[in-house]
Amino acid sequence: MYQKALMEFIKEFLTPNQRFYKTSHTDIYYLTETLDRVFRRFLGAHEPLTEEMVINAFHLNGFKIKEFPSEFRLKDDKMEPMLYVGVLAKEVVPLRAILGVLPERTSAETRAQYTHLERRLAIFRKNLSLNSI
């Protein structure tokens, strides 16, 4: 149901990385959790995003996805190879950070960046509701 919105979100908020890095922020599990939480909190989603939906949306938006068979994780009592997406991690981190409470010591500049991101999310949601999901 949210596939079109997910594709538009990725196109709007995330950039493909020309160089491929294996980090926790580019792991498909981390990306799926982050996008699911953003969709629930800021976009009013009621159904969870699945890894398959997220992989498909990244693939259709031209992101590189690599499987590392030498690295595994346990999913549904089965060992599965790790998947990483060629996305700029510096764009994923703020999406995850705005889901929580910022520490008091957070700089004014960082707070302004997160406030701007929240505004962008509000505009995105408004445009989604105009175009319907």
C-alpha cells in the first residue's frame, strides 16, 4: 500500500552513494526500521514497511544493493546474508535521530537542521495526502 509513497520518500530524502560503504546505517535491516518508524510517526502509516518493500523501492530508485554472504544475521530462525544499500549514511542518521529526544547539549545548528528536516517531512506528508497514497 505504501510502495509509491516509499519510492517518493527515498527519491526526496536519500541520495545514492557513488562509493559503496558497509556500515550499520546502510544495512537493510537498519534502513527498514528507520523508514518504518519515520512513516509511522511523521506520515501516519498504519501498516509496517517490510524489508522486501524497502529493497524494491531502493532498487527501483537506482540504488546499489549488495549481499555479503560471509556476513549473516538471524531472521525468522534462519541465517540470511547481510544486505547493504549504497546510500549516503549522513542522510540516514538525521532521520533516525529526529525519532527520539535530542539531548540538551545539542548545538543550535544541529537543532535547526532537525527542525528543517521535520518541516520537510510535514510538507512531504501534505503533498502525499493531496496526491493520495
